[in-house]
Amino acid sequence: QVQLVESGGGLVQAGGSLRLSCAASGRTFRSSAMGWFRQAPGREREFVAAINWSGGNTYYAVSVKGRFTISRDNAKNTVYLQMNSLKHEDTAVYYCAADLRANSLSTSSLTYDYWGQGTQVTVSS
């Protein structure tokens, strides 16, 4: 089992940066692929980025590619989302999730096995 706790959200001006962290507990983190999703009010949860178990492969939503970077530190059981050039439309609750398939880069929330509680990111325009 994997327990996930996100942190690093907050209020930032458009054009600014934030780094989200997701701390994981449980023995299966290091063999799990990880993803970040977000959900804005009144909208469905959407895929943001994914990374495989080793960090060697990543995948991004078109809307964030070139601005966001997903990474992980398996020694610290943590996955990160560096967000640069933030836009108002990035405002959402951001969730990290674990996929027990090590090399998965799934964009579907249905394939992820464990979820954090979310952290709010608000970008003022």
C-alpha cells in the first residue's frame, strides 16, 4: 500500500513558479509509476504529468509541456512537480497518484491505484 501527501501549493501571480512535492510511504513507491492530476471547480480531473518508476521516462499534457517538469527522488520517496510560467488557467487542486505498474505513463485517472488528498494552487491574473 502507498500513502501520499502533497505539499507546496499556494497563491502565486501569473508568470510565477511553484514546486509541488508528494511524499510517499510504503514499500511499493519505488516500483510504482507516479502521476500528477488536477481538478478545477466545475471541471473533471485531468492528467498533468507522469513518470515511470526510475524517472527515466516522463509524459506531459499538451497544456503544460515545456512549463512543468515532473521528477522523483526514490531515496526520499518523493515525487515533484516544478511549475513555471504559471497561468490563471493552471488554478486547480493538484493531486499525486501512484500506479503500481512500474513503467506506466497512463493519462487515465482510472488506472491509478492510490491518491493523495490534494493541494490547492491558485494563480492570480
